Amino acid sequence: MRFELSVALKYLLPKRRQLSVSIISLVSILVISLVVWLVVVFLSVTEGIEKKWVEELVALNAPLRMTPKDAYYHSYYYQIDGVSADSNYSNKSIGEKLQAIATNPYDPSFDSELPQDFPTPDMHQDGSIKDLVKEGWETIFKADGFSHLSAHEYEVAFGNLKLELIRNTSPPLLSESPKETILNQVSYIASFENANKRLTSMLLPMSSADYSNLLEMLGKKREETSLSFQNRLIPFFDHINIETFETAKEGSLLPKSLYPKSATLRGVALLHQGKILKVYIPESIEKVDSTAHLLSTYGYEPLIGDLHFEEGSLLFSSLKDPASEVDSALFIVGGVEFAAKFLRDSLQSAKKLSDLQFEIAGKIQGIPIQGTLPFKGFNIKRVSSLESSQSAPYWIHKHAEKGFFIPFQNSLGEGIVLPKSYRDNGAHLGDQGTISYTRESASGFQEMRLPIYVAGFYDPGLMPAGNRIILTDPKVTALLRTNYSFSDGMIGNGISIWLPQLQDAPKAKVAIQKALEKNNLDKYWKVESFADYELTQPIFQQLQSDKTLFTLIALIILIVACSNIISMLILLVNDKRKEVGILQSMGASKFRIGLIFGMCGLITGLFSSLLGTLSAILTLKYLHSLVSLLNFLQGHEAFHQAFYGSELPNSLSLNALGFVIAATIVISILAGVIPAIKAARIQPSQTLRSE
Amino acid sequence: MAYENKNPILQARELSKSFYYPEPLDIFKNVSLDLHLGQSIAIMGASGEGKSTLLHILGTLERPNEGNITIAGQPVTPSKAAFLRNLHIGFVFQAFNLLEDYSAIQNVLMPALIGQKPIHKGSSAHQRAQELLSLVGLDSRSHFMTKLLSGGEKQRVALARALCNDPEIILADEPTGNLDSETSEKVHHLLFDLTRKFHKALVIVTHDKELAKLCNQVFYLKKGKLEQQQ
């Protein structure tokens, strides 16, 4: 091959007297490089996006699920609990079956006789009844080649969520009673799986508005709880340290005692029949006029003036009125931030939120203000978290050993974690409400209401119906459980199976299926991987179709680009007829002559692939710059965050690279075949004679 | 002749060649020839009699319509032709037929490269190429690109190239046809000196009677027959 390679390389070097061949050769290389670059960049980014989407799509569900088939629900093993006193005459869930001591709770001497059409039990050869759940559960861990699987029971129920949002809707500077709005939605209630490692990235951080709202809700008197105000608030302050406050939009009360004695502050007085009702003190002098203007638009009569102490009295002086004593309340307005320190002792005797005392420090119109202030008309601005083992926090939190926990059965009700869309609609941490569900009783169906509160938010990503999935503690889903005869594939009880690598799920599924077949349990259990889930299946199929379509398009573009090689090589063969004759006279066979031109095609393809790949690597490295340029050129965000995330994935896809390089090489070799045959057919005697 | 009792290095039997396009034409018929090591043969004849065609057939570059050739005891078949050509035959053409993008030494080494021999500096092929270039008086120009050489120099490079693989047979087609008389004479002497020195069999196709006289035997190709001049 040394001879063929050295001659091929010699032929491919651009030469002045082979200008046409050199130009076509250069164009071929550029076009193929461009296509390789485009395909590698596009496939790398799409593969990254697909990976991210796949992770988001399965973020709420385990990558594998094992669910009972109809045969399970019709089996003796499942049905027998309904007629056994030992099982309290109710069917058991998977988790309950796992914990049950007896496989067969039926006692013929005590329980009523079984009807004739009652299913017969599935027995082992030794005559014992098969424990379909425990044996199914154990089979998971017998799957060949998958030793790191973990399994948990999961349950999805449904109920109607009713959330009460109590919000201050009053316009700025005015104080009106809070208004209540209701959010109502029939939702899936899914048991929260703390084995879900992706959950950390799904959970949304709490905002200061969340903490403000939670504190507000905890401060309200509740009839359904016997807990004192102090006991309700202790867990909050055990875990949250309020660092700064911000004045509320209606203004925050400033006690006269805190007014700096030697300072003059400019304010806007609200007059009624010539008497000062309130004095607003804006955070800066520049905002005085706008505050006065806003008040006048409400129909009030604002008066701008200066506040100062004189002989122990606070006076308001304006052009209209030289000095009036201020008896009314002072309000700080304009979002002033104060450093705050909670005086925990004030909690002991507090009966309402405004009894809580904070030591504050800040500036108004450049004048320092410091002192102790009640919690009234302030919003929490900045907090830091505190570690405490004294109480459990009111929000979703991570336990050092057991993973994430959703609080349940506390003074606010059962904690639920809501999808992001609820937050977008104004829900905050601490908002309360109910989940209503129906319970079958002796007198028929009865509507039940379970008090709940918002304990956190998560981002369901692209998960279809994700906006309707509410996460709760498994004990809550167990409470909401009804019968499972719904046609809705989301609702049900089963086993979630986790494995370290998401992409191994389809193989693990097959391994578990085989293990089930081996133990004759396959008629009772169905194993699905994330690609099979009813909700995600269409999306995965669509992703696959898109990828196939683009791969086909990429292949066609590559074929067109590589077809340039044919033209280039045919020109080269014509140009080198004499040299081919000379080489043949020295003993080069027709095959080896053909090989030279085949190699010319291959080298062109390889070189182009290399050039395209290097460009692609550089492009991916500086992808953010390219995206910024696209954003600038389009005048808006080129890739919407909701779909593509905050940054486009930019890791090189080895699959894409492998595909493109292999395709380019194969097509280049094929492109070299025709010119190679043409070269091999050159008759040396003719070309040498023609000289 | 002293060759008669020895095995010929090249044996051609009953060679016939015809062309069918644009109209049927018999070039020669039933031509037989034996070539021995150390022997030199000149083939003369008028233009268009088929001398070069016969030379190409003898050198396995072209196939006869009938007849067969044996080189070094091996019959020439289409699959073996290139191999036998590389190993046993060196060509010298009227138009030199050097590879223009290569240097003189690269041209000389090309048959060795085709024969898959090592050609790096210090290899036996490289040493031989340098020796040959020295023998043809071009050792100082071994790295010159051949397009920069004169006609006589080019033909000397071609001669060195023909001898590179140490073939037993040298086939020369009007080797000095493109050279002036003074240069031609030098090349003639070089050609004969080297073939004698290395004990090669030489076939020359020429119109030059003086050159033909230097050969052991002179054949005439006339009206499709090859006849030896007595």
C-alpha cells in the first residue's frame, strides 16, 4: 500500500498545472467539511437536548416500572384479602402485601366460605401458595447482569385539589383586606419517591415571597389545630433566619420612638378635613413627588413637608402649614431594605405576628434608623437556613440519611409539592387547601376532604400531564387510594425500579422479564421501561422519528457532497493517463492503479471529515457565542429556555461523530470506485504510444 | 550461436497481432523470437510496420491476439503480466516517460517501490539507484526534478530506472529518437555498456542503422513477418 498511498498523496497535492483538479478538490473538501461540521454540531446538540428531555421526561418516574397485570388482580392471592378477617376484609396494596406476614390470610374456621367461582391459588410444587408480590419483588434482584437495582413501591391516585390563595391585592400605599382566590384542579396524586436522584435538580428553591407567605399562613388562627401560635411558629424559626426585611407596598409602620430625633425627613401627609391622617416617608427624597402624585390619583389631598422633632414633639412643616404636630402613624414606603434580627424571646408571649419583635437597622433618605420593630407591614427579603434537629421544617427537605421528605400531618395539614405552573399562577409556600376524594362506604360513595398545604414546588420539565401531578408522602396516596379499575394508565400501584444508568433501562427490562419468566411470574407482572410509559411513549417515538429523518437528510447531503469527489477523481484520471501508463510499464498492476485513485477518494473524505470534526469541536466549545450571535441577529431568544434549557448542550456526541466519519468514509470509497475502474482500464500501450 | 543451447530469458512463439478498428488490419503474424541473457537484438522496419507494438507485446504491456510468451520460464498470463514486468523487464522509451513531479532518484526508485522493496536511504534499492545514477553520470543531479533536466539527462535517468530492479531484459523503443546526434551517441554507448556490464538481454526498436549494428542480431519487420538480417 506504500506505493499506492505515496502516489495518491502526490496526486492530491495542489499543483498549478492541475488548476481545475485542484479547485474541484478544494471545493469537495470544503463542502464535505461543511456538511460534517453541520451534521456533527447538529447531532451533538440534538443528542444533548434529547438526553436532557429524556431525563426530564422520566424525572418523575423511575426508569423501570413493574406493575401487576389483570391476572394478578383476579388471582386468589389478591382477592383473598377481601374475604379474610385477618386482612380487615380489604384488598392490600403492593407495599402492604410486602409487609404482610401471612401469604394466605384466609382462615376457613373463622372466615365465611369461599364462593364456588372464587379463583384457585397458584401453588408451588411443594403445595405452598405463591407469594406473587414478595417473589416478584425478589425476582427484580435476580435479573442477570444488573446487580445495582433498587426497588420501591409507588402509587398514583387522583383527587380534586382546591387551593386558597389569600393575597393582598390593594394598590400601592393603600391598605385593604386581603382577597381570597381559589385554584381548583383535578390532579394526579403521586407518592413521592425519595430514591429519585434527579429530584434535587427538579425541586425549585423557595423564594422570599414563599417564606413571607408561609409565615403569614402560620400566623393565622386555625380552628382545626390545637397547636398554640408559638408551637406553630417554632419550626419556622428553627430553620429560617430572617436576615433582611423589605417594606410592604402599602407601607410599613414606623413607630415614632424610632424616628431619629435630630434628623429631618421629607414626607407626604395625607389630609382629611385639614387633619393629618397619615404621613408617608419615601425611601429617598427623589420619590417624594411621585408618592404625592400617586396619592392624588387616589383622590386624596397630599401635602409635601418636612418632619422633625422639636421639644419632644414630632412636627410636620409645609409651605401651607408651617408646623403641625403629628399624632398619626408614620409609614415608610418604597421598598426600603432593613437588616433584621429576630428577637426570639418575643415569641414566648406572642399571640399574633405583629407581636414578634425584630431588631432592625437601615436608612431612610440617607438617615440611619435603628431599633426594635414589630413584624407588621414587612416582607421577608433575605433569609439564611439554619440546621436544627428540634423540629421538621414545613417544606420539602433532605434528611441526611433517608433522602428527601415531604412533611405530613403537621399544623398546616399534609404537605404537597406542586408543579411549577402553580407557582406561575401565584401559589406560594404555605398556601392551604384541600384534596377531595371519594370513599366507598356502607352508605355509598362519600366525599372526603384532606387538608393540605403547599410544601414546595418542582419543575416537571417536558413531562406530559406534569402540570397535573402533585407529589405527596406515600401515606397520603395510600389514603386517597380507590379501586384501580380506571382506564387511566397513570393511576395505579406498582414497583418503581431504579438503576444507575438511565440508558440501561431497556436491557434491564429484558433481564427482569426473563427472570420473571424463569420463576413463572410473567403472567402476573408487566415490566416497562420509560420508553414504554403511556404518557411518554409518543414523545420518545417522535424523538426517534426526528432523529431518523435528520440522519437520512444528513446522509443525502453527505452523498451529494461526496459526489464531488467523483468529478474530481475523473478529472484527475484524465489528467494522469500518461503517468498511469508509465507506472504500468514499471509493473504496476491494474488493480493497484485503481487502488491509487480509490485512495485519493478516501483521503479526500478522511481529510474533510477531520477538518469538519475539528471545526465542530471548536464550534461546540464556543457554542454560547454562536447562540448569542443568533439571538442578536434575530432580535429575540433563538432557543427558548423552556425547551432547550438555560444553555444548549455542547458536548461532542461520539455517536454522531462515529456516524458521520463512517458515512463519509464509506461514501468516499464508493465515490472512488468509478474513477478507479476508469483508471484501471487505461491501456499503457496506447498512452505510451501516443507520446 | 552460443545462445542456442541455453534457455532463453524471453521466448515468444507464434505471435500475431491485428487491429479491428477503424478497419481490420493484420500487423504481424506468427512471429517467434528467443532472447538470451547477454544478447542484444535490434528490430528495424518502416514506420507503421508494428515494431513498437511487437516491443510492447514482448514487454507484456499489450496482449497478442495469438501466440504466447514465456519470461524466465514463466508463461505470461494477464494476472501475472504486471508482476513479471516489474521483476524481469526494464523499458526505455523514445519520449523518456519520466514522472515529472518526482526527482531523478525517485524516478529511478519507482520500480523498486512498485515491487514493494524498501527504498529508504541506506536500503539496498536506494544504494543501487545512487550507483546507477552515478554510472549514467547524474549523481550530482539525483535530487533534481526531472522536468528541469535536459533530454539527454532524462534518457539517462530512464536508463538507470530501467535497470533499478535488476531486470534481465531491457526493451528500448527508439531510445535516442528525440535526441541530437552527439547526445544519441553517448546514450547508445551508455545503453550498451550498461547492458553488457550487467549481462542483460537487450531489444532495441530503431530506425538507426548505426545503432542496430551495435547489436548481436538485427531483425526486420516487414509485411507482418520478422526476418533476421543475415
